Amino acid sequence: MVHLDRRVFVTGAAALAVSGGLSRTARATSSMGFDEARHLLSRAGFGPTPAEIRALEALDYAGAVDKLLAAFQPKAATVAPAWVNDGLGALRQKQQAMAKTTGDGKAVQVQPPLQEQSRQLRNWWIEEMVATDQPLVEHMVLFWHNHFTSSLTKTYYPGSLYQQNEMFRQSALGNFAALLKAVPRDPAMLLYLDGVRNVARQPNENFARELLELFTLGEGHYTEGDIKAAARAFTGGSIDRATGQFVFREQAHDGGEKTFLGQTGRFGGDEIIAILLNHPRTAETIVEKLWREFVSLKPDRVEIGRLAAVFRASGYEIKPLMRALFLSPSFRDPANRAALIKSPVDLIVGTVRVLGLPVPEKTQLARMMGGLGQSLFNPPNVKGWAGGESWITAYTLLQRQQILRRIVEATTVSQMEGMGGRRMDRRQGQPAMEDTQQMMEPRPVEGRSLRNSGSEARLGPTLIGVDATTLMLTLLPRAPIDAVETRGVPGAVVAAALLDPAYQLK
Amino acid sequence: MASRILILVELRGGNDGLNTVIPYADPKYRELRGDIALPRERTLQLDERVGLHDKLEPLMDSWKAGDLAILQGVGYPYQNRSHFRSIEIWDTASASSQTLSEGWIAQAFQGVVVPKGAGVDGIVVDTNSVPLTGPSLRTIVMQDAENFLRQAQAMKTMPDRTDDGNPALRHLLAVRHEVNAAAVGLRDRLHETPQPAFAYGQETGLGRQLDLATRLVAARVPVLAIKVAMGGFDTHANQTPPHERLLGVLAANLALLRKNLMAAGRWDDVLVMTYSEFGRRVRPNASGGTDHGSAAPQFILGGGVKGGLYGVYPSLADLQDGDLKHTVDFRSVFASVAQGCWGLQRDFGLRQPQRLDFLAA
């Protein structure tokens, strides 16, 4: 029987070292230890495995942070769907062709192109998040997606959302000033915030308003007049209907004089961005958001000011900012462990990663995330997902538990074994309709209950052979809330950890 | 204490009030609205000045029966045109320059001992629970009652542990506790409630949400308020077809709600109120849509409602930066609702809330 009490968690790695299994790692006096390595990895990425944690724990802390921030690949390793570079014209053609084939009375069971492309796009990103060896990059791409929001439901153009994701990937840990300059020319953004409708004759203020309110300064730091001036400066930016790429239409641009944040000139969009980059609020807004995403739900004005200064001094380089953030005393403060609530993406991707679940079809994972309130490429509004405590309502808490319970009860033994196993037998002889319905349900993989299969339950490659104490310390950021008897059986330990409320935290 | 269940219907995105309740007799309406003006012959006349959009025809039964009140020109001073900020102002009954953290219904119940009832005071069927959020109320967000109960049953009812001063954990444990307490109260009541007499269209979110709201009211679950919502009102471009569709869906579902609650003998015990974060600009934009504006009308329905038009329609000849000037402060509406639904005298920070006697005392 393994019953973990608070002491084990308070003393963290020290207790592990004493237990013998990991004593080799405790020799280097400057090594950070298991729990801090877990903390760093779970905040930077999603669901670290024991092997990933062990690879860091012997390093000194600053060395580990530098390792995390070392060279990164700005391109996704997962092969993108074939259509991602299709122009807007090609998508419309597919939709029209589709309308014709269904129009003649034959029941054609194919997904309409838009929905199908949206599905494939989500699956592509989820696949990358699950498979990547640089989860911090994915976390940053998600951060930028939630900052410079655009959605499928408004743009109706999945190719543009793919391009936007590529843009975020380029700048994930790159330069924020370059990203901010690229955003007004981004086709998805031009569609999402009506930039394509913003013309000299009748400016559309949508993008200008959100640029000031949400992307840079924040409410209270500009006037309605500044919004109007910025809207005029961005007029003329549009997208080519056939290719879906950015074009600048000179004749639609308002070349007149504007007064923006106290400065006057014949400003275009780039000048507006330059003025915003000179305003101290811009760096603060980004750091405030990063703080909430990576450190704590409680803002610390002094620290945020200090990090914002680092950010501006580096010319808006993101890497030095993230380095300073991970090295900050607040990030390392043990009181800030288990202080953040996992987002749905964090919960689902992290669970799949840490359990080593083989999930060849990602649609069901996307559906789970959507059910928990985070449908990728479809933020609820331009402000993005509110995050923090709002992730957990009575409804989503129940949904989270249900998803995890399914993973525990009906899945996860090992590799593809389950596909030919029990559930297939059970399904035999059932009508085809029901069979389809079962396939539609969110079930990651098939197998036997982790909780009840005793020693027969085999864990995936990430957790196999790991002792009960390390499993608990890997999966939970603090002592479990509910005491559950596990008898030290690894499958039961994993099940208990996943169903504990503490698993919702990181 | 008077006791009515408030059913809030949030119209998300900023409903175009000028094309909902139409000042058809004012020539300025057609002049200012241009292509998006509703033709005179499609306006359902309410009096010699204003009429309803014909897509709202299903509400005319209620109007003729005298249980539909229409509040005209509702808004607040120093209109904020951000969706998020403006709905927050409404949800927390704050002044434009003021930030409050508690919802207005939760504020109304500060210091009031709420009967234990079902173990839950407010039920939010959509996802925005701000009006009902605050320490004085136990509010749950529930999109599908069956699912909710099934899942709650599976969740262990363990005594809640200490949160060690961790706010994230405190929130998590508080929600868990709420779920367990609420589930116990709701389980038995919903179990034996029949389906609504008139089926709601299940293809719209509003229909599904009102279906659940109807069952909660019919089951006599003793809650203070139920909230539903309908999205899509942020009509910046080519607004006429989508806006007409939205009005049609809204009216059809509100009419069904009325018929169902009458059939269940509960129409006198509810007050239904629509609201939106703002109305829209008077002049359309170049995209055939409208941008964020200011004042707009609200619909109030219920068996105890004294039907009719309330307040004054804002003048089209006296605009402020191209926007309607509000004639009724929304906090006056909230004050009247707090009095009429729960017998609570509240001013929501207004020195002298306007008396709107759309409810019999």
C-alpha cells in the first residue's frame, strides 16, 4: 500500500533521494531536484514524463532554463494537410462542387469542405502538440493564438488560420515587435477583425479598437479619437480574393494626417505599430498575460514592471523575457506550485503525452477540448479564452472528470493491443448504427481498466517500470486531495492520480 | 416577500434595437437607416409611433394579452463600446467608470438569508454566469441536466480538504462542493417532471436552453434566477438577413416559453427579461451592417407583467455622436426587477432609480 501524505510532497526530491531509487541525482549540490524540474516542465510545456523530468533534475536551474530555451525549430514537424496553401478561390470552388454533388438527390456522405478542413486543421495542431519535442514552442504558439485571436467561425477560411499559426510559430520565441508588425497584414486577422472592410471612404474600427484595447495598451490608455486615427492609418490593407494573400490597395488608403497618442503625421499602419512599441503599456500588457499563463493568477505589479523593462530593453526579444520569467523568484516560489489551473489543451495533451497513449485519430481529442471550452482555432471572442479560474465551472469540472474517468476505465493499457481486445469482442454482433456511435464517442484508445486490472495492467512506454512514489510525484503538482488505497499497484496509482482534483492543477 | 423566478435572456453581441422596436412614424428612421431600414408595411404597429419588426410576430399574442412590457431606450451614461466591458457593466450593475466584481443579482442578495431550497440559487444554462456570481449565491452552470446529474452521481462526495491558501485549489474545491450540493437538490425534482407541452426546436441553442429552463420551472426547483443566452447579434456586415433570422428565433422561442409555462401553471411565477450589452449605431456602416452603439429596448414578459410601452423612445433628432441618448438607466430596470421578483429594495448605486411599474406590487 502506498499512502502519500503531505510530507512526501513538502520535502519533494529529498524524500526521493532518501528512498534510494534516485540517489544518483542528488549528488550534484546545485541540482534542482525532481519537483522543481517537474514544475518547470509542466509550466513550460504539457504533461512531462518521468524521463523528461529526470533529464533535467540533475542540472542546475539556470542551466535547465537555458536548455529549454535553446535552439528551436520554427516549423512544425507534423505534415500539414495538402490544402493549407490553397487560395480563397480554391475553397469556394470546392464548396460549389460540393453543393452540386449533393444537389442531384444522391446522398453523399462527405463532410462539407469547410468543416472537413477545420477538422483536419485542428487535428494537425493537436498531433504536433502531442508529438513535439519542444512543447514550450507549442505553448507559446497557443499563447499567441489566444492573444492575437482569430476564429474559423468568422473567417470561414481554414487556410488563413494555418498561415496565422505558422506566423505564431516563427515568432513563438522570436521577436514580438516583428510579430506585432506582421499581425495587421495577416489574412486571418484581416478577415476576423474586418480589416478587409476598412477603407478610407468608411473606416471600420474593429481591428484598431482591439489592437489598442486587447493587443497592446489596454483599456484606459487611449481615447476614441486614437481608435479612429489608427483605423484610418490601417485603411487599404486587404486580401486578394483568389490567393487569400495580403494586398495593399493604395486607392483605399487614407493618406491624410492623423493624430495618434499625441503624435501627428501622415501615418500608415507601420507608424502606428512603432508608436505602440514605444509605449510602456505594450510590454506590460504582454508580460501581465504571460504572468497569468506561466507564473500565477495573482499579478505582482513590481515583478511585472521589472520583466516589462527587460522585454523593452531587449528590443522585444521573447527569449530573454521568458528566461527572466522562469528565473524569477516568483516562478520558483514553492507557494506558486499547483497554483495554476490546467487549460483543456493542457489537460488533454498533457494526459496523452504523460501516459504515452497511442491516439492515431485526433478528432476525438479536439472534441474533448471543445467540450471543456477550448475549441482550437475558435476562441469564444476576440478577447480569447479567459482562462484561470473560469476554466473550472460546475459543468466543466464534471466534464473533465468524465473524460479522465473514461481514460482510466476503458483505455490505456499499452500500445495498440486494445484495438483487437475486449471492446472489439463486445461490439461484435451489434447493429452497425450503434457501432458508429461508439466510434464517435471520445475514447482515446481501447484497453482494460487501469484501476481494476491489478498487476496485469501495463502502463504505456512513458510510465512502465516507474515506482509508485515517482508516478505520484510526476502526475500531481501537490499532495493528493482524496486519499485512495492503491496498494502500490502502478495502474491503480495512475488512476488515482488522474482522478484526484489536484490533477487539474499545475 | 414577493417571489418570482427571473429568467434572463442575454442577447450576445449587441442587438440592433432600432430594427427590433422600430420608430416607424419618424421620417428620420428611414432617412438615417437607409438600406437597412425596415419597410413600413413590415412593421407591426404597437402605437402611433413605434412597432415591432415583423419577425417578432410570435410575441404579438403576449402583447395583445397584456403581459409583454417593452422598455424603450435603456442604456447608461458614458456608453462603453467594448463588448466585454459593456456586458460587464450590465452584469455587475456598475457605472461606466466603475469596476465591480459581483454580479447584480448576487449584490441584490447581499445580507439576505436565502432559503436553502434546492441547494442552488441560480442556474446558468449558457456559459456567462457573471450576473449570478458572488458569495451570496450558489450558482451552477449547467448545460445538460441529464448529463449533469449522471456525472455528479459518479463524482465522489468526499469531505472537502484544506486548500492551503492556494486560490486555484480553493476555487476547484468550492466548485466541487457546489456540484455535489446542487445535484442532491435537483435529482429528485427533475426526475418526475414531464417534457414541456410544446416542443422547442432543438436546432438552436436558445431552444435547447429554454427547454431545460422550462423543466426547471415546471419542476418547481426553488431557484431565484435562471439564465440563458443567444449569440450572433454583433452584426457588423450585411446585417439584414442574419438579424431577421435572430429575431425570428428569439420571438418563436419566447412565445413557446410563455405557452409552456402557462400549460404548467407557472407563468405567473416568472419574469422573463431580455438584454444586450448595447444597441447599435443609428447609421449603417459601408458594409451594410452596424457598429457598436448605445441605448436599446428590452422585453419583459410574465404572468404578473403589466404590458405596454415604458420609457420614452430616444429621439432620432437629438443624437450624441450619432448615437441614441438613453432615456432609462438599466439599473432602474434592475431595481424594479429586484423589487418585483424578490421584494428587495435596491438602488444599484443610482441616487434615485426611476420607477418602472411593469410589475404588479
